[in-house]
Amino acid sequence: MNLDQALWQVWKAMDVPEGFHAEIIEGAIEMSPAGGARHMTINRRILLALHDHLRGTGWAPGNDGNVISGLKVTIPDVYVAPDDLEEIVHPEGLGILASGVALMVETVSPGHKNRQRDRVLKLRAYATAGIPVYVIIDDFDDGGAVTVLTGPDPERGAYAASVRTPYGEDALIPEGPAKGFAIGPEVTGGRRA
């Protein structure tokens, strides 16, 4: 049994306390608390707006579910997947397969470790999993910014394109089922102090 297999077995057997997430990222099980009120507000706004944007397309937003790629597990704040999740359910029913997810959104929580997880570790994990669009909403990026990453390179664990939009302007999703979806002040609010 290698490290990835051992972590997978430990993760499956974990009894995660309520209010926490357990993810397998870069050779470790990461435990993190659920987000605070601001975090929840932004994610709720994104979910509602994406639901309206995707109505009738065969795609829908979801949140706080296990997205699995091989023996790696992440729990994005928001994701976009087919309406019919049965097509992409993990064989053990532990979540959905990353290969069927079109977009992931992470809203950064306060603290250096949280920024590192969303801006570095999850960026590599999502690129490696081939997630076509990764969106980072970050209150702590020079007054707030939305970064949209596209063109995943699974071999390098990187994205080919990155567009950073400061709060107060609309960040547009350039491709996939959510193409044209704007993340603007109605979701993030204006620039932050």
C-alpha cells in the first residue's frame, strides 16, 4: 500500500466533526473549519446566481460535496456539474468524479494557511484533475479580487491562463456551461479596506 492508498483508507474511515471538512490534498489530509458568515454569504450568492444562469442547460451548481480525482478529495465551496449527478457518481458513492465537473469556486477564508490552500494547493489539485475553470474569490487580495483560471495542464498542475479582476468590476467566466456568467459587486460587494 502506498501513501495515497493509505490516506484514502484513513479518509474513508474518518468521523469528521460537524462544521469541518476533510480533504486529501498533496499527500496529506487537510482538516479545515467551515467558513464564517462572509464566506457563506458570497457562496450563497454565487449558488443562486449560477442556478439562474444555468437553468435549462443540463448543468447546475452544487456546494460542499466531495469531488474525487483518483485518490484525492476536495470539497469546493461551489462547483458546476451535470444536473444528473448519477453520470459522475464515484463508484463507492463517496462523492462525484472530478472528470465530470466543469467549474470549481473557492472563497478564501482569513489566514495565511487558508490563502495557501486555495491559491496554491487547490490550484494545483484542480489543474491536475483537469477542472476546466477554477475561480478564486479573495477578500484579502489587495482590497478583493476574483481570479479566473482556465486551460488546465494536468502534467504541470498549472493553468495556462489567469485573469484577475478587482472587486467592483465583473469577472466573466470565458468557457464551459457557465460561459458569460459574471461575478461582480452583487456577489462580492465593492473594494474592501
